[in-house]
Amino acid sequence: MEWCEIRVIFYADRDTRNKLSQVVNALAKNELGQLPPFIGRWSNRYADIVWSDSEEVLYYKVREKPNLEELISLADFYRCAFECTYKLPNSNGFNRVMYKDGILSDHTETNLLQDSTEIKVIDIDGNEKTITDLDRAISLTAEFMQYRHLDGSFSALDEKIRRYWADLNAKLNAIKNHRKNY
């Protein structure tokens, strides 16, 4: 039996992402008492469960095919959206599905990701961005995170803008790291 390699980005506020990281870490340690009841039965089917704190991305393996129903249950429980990129056993490409507002993109909307010059990323506001130069985009988002107004009265706006670029930077770095591993 082969393994399906999966990467999940949850689109949620920081508090919800922190809760999700705690759930994933408890699942990885097999500490079932701390998990929502419906998650307890998952632990026997998962392997290599890792929540990357720096990227705020979940990585794991599951037997044969993605466990989309379980991810939907988790997203519904925490009232968030997710993007799941997965590599099927014996496949060279990557597939991607999106889940938002109770709707999972169907197979006709699933994009096969190859070593392409174009990458699609969903920003913190739920908008799709097309990236044509991953390294340059990572560099620019890192630079944009540092920008601030000289006038301190814009600090709330500056923080919102910094969060936007930090989120995009983390997602792009996750894609780059994911590509390195495959």
C-alpha cells in the first residue's frame, strides 16, 4: 500500500491556526484526550504528521488517497477554509483542491501542478495570485513586510499590511520547501 503526500494550508485567523496547530501536534504525539472526538480515530491512518510553525502549514501522509472528508470535518469544526495540495502514489504531478464556505472544488477544478513557471496562491483575503518567479516573489514579500509609514498614526494599517505580506511570504516559502522535498 502506497502513501499519499499531503500539504494543507488553513485559511483562518491566528487564534484558529494556533488551535489547529495544537490539534495536529496532539495527533502527531497520539495524545487523543486533547483532540475533538471525531479526530481520535484518524491517528492509525496518518504518518509523518508535522505542523510547520514558521509556515503555518500541515504536512502528513495518508494511505492511497487524500482524506478530504476528514479535512472538511476539521475545517467545518474550526469554521475555516483550506487548500490541500497532494501527490498521489506513483504520480509525478501534484493536485490541489480548495474548500471554502462549505464547497470543495471538484475534480474538474483540481489543478495538476507540474514544474511550471506559474504558481497559484490564495492570499489572506481569499484572492488567487499568480506567481511566475517564486524566488523573486519570496524576496519581494520579505522586503514588503519591512515597510512602515514614518507617521506613527498609521501603525494599525501598517500591521495589517505586514500581516498580509507575512502570510503570502510564508505560503510561498512553504511551496518552495515542498518542491525541495519532492
